[in-house]
Amino acid sequence: MWDAAPPLLRLQQCYALVGVGYNVASAARVALYGAPLAPTQPWQGAALCTVYGCLVTFAHDEEAGAGWTLAAAGVSGVLVAGGVLKHLKAYERDSVREQYSSAAAHRAAIAINAVGGVLNACWLGGPALGAVCGAALLRRTRQAVNTGRRTDKPWWNAATHPAAAGAAASRKWRTHSVYIPMRDGVELAVDVYLPHAPAAEDSYPTIVHFTRYNRNWAVRGGRWNPLYWVYGAAMNMRSLRYVELFVPNGYAWVTCDVRGTGASGGTRYIDMAPEETADFQEVLAWALRQPFCNGAVGSMGISYDGMCAVELAAGGHPAVRAIAPVFFPVDLYDDIGCPGGMFCHGFVEAYNKFTSGLERNTPALFRDVLSTAWKATFALLDGPWPVNGDTAALARHVAAHEKNYDLLTTLRPSAAGRDFVIPRADGKTATSTDLGPVAAMEKLAASGSANNLAVYCMASYYDTASGWSALKFVDALARAGVRTKLTLGPWTHGCRRNSSPFATNSWPVFDLYRELLRFFDGEMKPGGPSVVSTEPTVHYWKLGAEEWCSHDPAADAGAPGYCFSDMEFAPAPDRLLYLNAAKTLTASAPADAGVAEHDPSPHTTTGRVSRWNLVSHILMQSVTYEPVENAVRAPGRGGYLVFTAAAPEERGWTLCGVPRLALDIEVGPAGCVDTPVFVYLAVSMTGEVNDMKVITEGCLLGSHRKKTFLVADRARMQGVCRLAVDLQPVCAAVPAGAVVSLLLAAADTDNFSPAPYGPTTAPHWKVHCGPGRSSLRLPVQQG
């Protein structure tokens, strides 16, 4: 071993300290709903760096044995492998387990561990070995940079929207909290954020934001807690990213715990109950009376928060100028609770644990759905932030939350039909339709155009059925003359990951929060360019080509108010592919009738990191169909019935819209009168089965084939039945030489618990093919 001078030991110790600090900061970063800085579990990384620092210190002692040196070298090797090589591999290819919060954080992780590796090489083999190690790491880094690419940059730039592009995020603001009493005496907890430097008149356009996920959290233990030094005594986990950008740039921000959640009082007997939605109008009236509000109000939010924005605007108050509901379900039954008439436990179970734990201030209820980093973060928090330090009121309100309804036990019976009557604990009743803003959408369509309201929806191909939701929502409003805009991207819930199967990096470049600032600046500040008025109605991402496209349906139709025809977001004539008994797809119908028989497996799954499990999205995991793709590549197709194009595509085309499968199917044996059907559309860009990528999916329970999803309309499957399965909307470029495949399964065990009509006998399928029989309808743009 090279006779190292003491400075080398100091450098190695500094590397260990920097590594510990980086990983501790990474753990804190999780709490912002952002990715941790490092892809490994932050506390494990901190522990490894600590162990390395201790080992290398002991190893430099002249009396230390070779064991200390070997142990230090081993830990250093683990840090280089995990902190450099693994990072670079993830940069080249989308890796759903790798997590970086930004390009800068990514580079910092690589640089820190690369320097540590070079220092350790110098210590073990002298400067020559250090130089060799450094050169090898540099060459590998250049290779990764040349291969990797970040794809989903927005279509606009600083030249066209300098205010939004140049807006600086800051934590300088004035803030206070208050309780607002409602008509029935229930108190709602509200935090107000105002710009740090008051304007001359000190009034601002105001964003009113509602959430059920705690408007603010108390940091446990005070100054000993590392989160205290980042956030202070309270940490805003839900809306901090908005506040950092909007408030320093001239907005007032009002965020409210909805009834029965956080530090607010009351009890939740059902989501979006009339009692809750009436609160929104009272909070709006309160905000308009405050001196900080200049009379222009907007609202926005991801998921449930976005549903609240819709309900607020549905009240018809002319002060509400703009709303941005993003990544939200319109119909809880269709879009997320029971898609295709099947109970989606992949969403409901994890989400119920999460919300129940938050509402009762009992994180233990949802610890099992969290990663180690998130568990560590919640251990540093102490529940909802009390209003003005009033812990007695907080305790009283949290106690009232114990009576909140249980989503799991409420929604599971609703799989029988959307009209299933749900009894409330207060003696009233509801149905699953009441849980979403369906009625609010209809009210908004009636009043929005009169108030010149602007609506910006954002959704994704891989976030539950949010694409369907957004298309339905924007279509209804645009037909009524409401000013609307829609963006469809390749992301997970909340724009947290880029899940395009063709992306080489899963971290999005698209800045959701800056995009929303751009929208509200144009609608709530004088002189700003309106993105609704000046841009096409829809921007959508083209998978495979990895680029933005745009379209203005109203211009095509020649009449204002027209929007989406048949849920297509760009013109795309239909192309039919016919299912054959030989398990192929052909452009012409089979001349003779035939049957493709199959015994589906009861164990097929898309995995837990699916479009349906939103908790996995919050944990920054990218949606993947690897369980499906790997099973299909295995001998026997892994329990899937696979129809593959008989020949590669002769020329390229673009799938743009909603694929639809007309499946003529017969189930057996005797006594089996129902079957779930899960459908996956896959493309192999090279024509090789190992290159197959699933791009969209759909599902339907056979007994719900009328698709009203009413209890009375369920019917046994007898003889040959036609199932019309709509897949989720998507846009993908299919090049010449590609091969299209259709995959059918009878189970998605990690996400769905179908309640078949009648006996649960394992089905045997007969898919009927031939003239007028099973076919796949694709909305296709040529070229």
C-alpha cells in the first residue's frame, strides 16, 4: 500500500462527511413530495459513509491490521458501485428503482462517490492506480451522458413567457394561520401566505387551495430535528412547491384543511359530501373579504385538491377567474375505484390506509405502504400543524376525525354497481357517483362560460384513468363554451416520473408548477399572455418519437365549443385489426370462422408499481409493465392469450386516441358465467419479442358488458358475448418494421379484486374469430 500522507486521510474523512450530509439532505428532500437526492435509501447511504469514515480512520493507524484496510476498501467499492456505476446506468436507461430529484443532484451524487473512489484507489495503489480509476470513471460518465437523454421539455420557452420562465422560487413570505367558522360551527384550519415585501396597496390575486392531506405539519422535537433547520417549526408538505413559486411572484396563497382532516374540525361521512362542498363557498367568501385579496381568485390542485377546485368553481361566483384541476378523477367509480366494474384494491387499500392515518394522526396505520425514507421522514413529524399553537383545539378536532368513514369498506360493495346505496353514519345515504365531481362538472358547464372562467386540465397516459377523466371533463366544458386547455403527458400521478416505455430517463424535465404559474399569470394578472386563448386546446406527448404535438379540435369542427369527438384528442381515422384463430392480428377479416381457446392464469399481474397504485406514484416510482412483458416473453406466454401481428408494419403510423377491442368470447366450463378481461396493447419497435413494450391497457368484467355499471344491468355470460373494452387514451409513434401485439388476461392480482356474477370457477376462454367477429379498432394517423 502506498505510504499515504495525513492529508489523504483528511480527504477521505471529508468525503465520508460530505456523503453523510448528502444522504441526510436526501432524506429531508423526500418530505417535499420530491425524489430523494440519492437513489439508494438515504439512511442506508449515510450509514455506509459513516462506516467507511470510521474504517479508513482505523486503517491509517500504523498498528492496524490488514483487515481494517480490506474492510474500508470493500465499503468504498460498494459506494462506487452504487453511487457511480448504478447512477450512470440509470441515466442511460429508465430504471424505476433509481430516484434523483434533479440533474444537479444526480451529478453531485456521481461526483461525490467518484472522488471517494479515486481517493481510495490512491490510498491502496498509489497515484498511478488513482489515475487509472479516475480515467475509467470519466470514460464511463461520458458514455452515459452521450447515451442518456431527458425528453419532456415543455413546448414554450423563456422568449414567449419570460415571467414564468424567469420566476424565482423563494421561501421569503409572510404567513399566519386562522380558524374559519362554518355555518354549523365546524372550524376549518387555514394558512395564509403573502409576499414578503408588501405591494403599495398590499392586495394580490389570490389562490384558494383545499386539501385533505394536511395543509401543514408540525416538526417534532424542535432544534434537534434536522427538518427544523430546513423548514422551521412547520413543514408544508402539500403545497410548498406552489407557495415557493407563486407567493414571491405576486400572489396570496390560502390553503385549507377540508372538513374532517388535518387541523380542521368536523367528521367526514363521505368524500365530497354536500357539507364539505358548501364549505368551499364560505372559505371563498372569507378570502374575498380579506384586505390581501384584490378580488381575483383562482384554485388548483393535484388529485383530490383538484376535485375541490372544480367544486369551488361550480358555485358560479364571478370572482373565480381560473382553475387548474390536474391529475384528478371525475367519476370515482369509473376512473379509479372500480374501472371496468372491478374493485381496484391496488388503489383503495393503500389510499385508505394513507388517508385514515392522516385524518386520525396515526402514521402507524400507513407505515407498511411507505419506503424506509418516508418512514424516517414521518418519524420526524408530529401531525397537523396547530392553528396559532392551539393544541387543545387540534386534539379536539382530531378526536372528531375518529368517526370518519372508511373508504375500503364503503367502496368495496360498490363493485356490484355504481348505484349501490352507501349508508352514511349520520343516517343519510350516497352512491359512488356522489364521491366525485360529476355533478359539479355539469354545473360548471352551465355557468363557466358566463363568468369567462378559464380551465386548465393536465393528465397522463399512466396515472389511473386520469386521461379519460380529463378528456370527459374538457369535452363537457368546451361544448358549453367554457375556455379550456388540456395537456396529456407520459407521467405518473402529479408529474412525478416520466413513464414513457421509450424514454431513456424517467425523471421529467417538465415543470408542473411553473406551467401552472404561466397559466394563472395569463388569467389573473393584467397584460399576461393567456395560454388558453393563444395556444391550441390540447398538447399531447407522442410516445416513441418522444415529442410534443398539439391540436385545436374547435378549429377542425368549424364551430366554437366543439372539443373531442369520441374521446380522440387529434384527428385519427380508424384502422381495424382482426383477431384470428391462429392467434394473429391481420388487416383483413378471416375468411372462415374459428376459435382461439385459452386457459387464463389466475396469477397474472401488472405489479404493485402500476398506474392504479397512487401511493407508489407518491413514492416516486415509475409505472412499468415489466411483469406483463417478462411473462409474455417466457415459454407458454405466462398465462396470457397473445395475438401478434402476422407481419411487421410496412410503413410508420401514429396511434392517437382510444383503442377499442370488440371481443366475442365464450366462457366455460358449465357453471362459469362471468370472467374479468384485462387487455394490454404492446408494440415491439424492432419486431423482436424481447423488445415488446406495453403502451396502454383496459379492462372489463363480463357481467358488466352493458357498461352502465348499474346493479340491475349486470347479466350472466351465456353463449358468445360481445365485450366492448375501451383502453386508456394514448399517443404513440409506430415505425415501419414494428410489430403490434394484443395481450389478454383474466387477472391483475396486485390491483383488482373482481366480484364475478355467480360461481367463481376458473374460466376457459373461447375467443370467436371470423367475419364480423373479434376486432381491434385503432385511431391511426398515417406517417
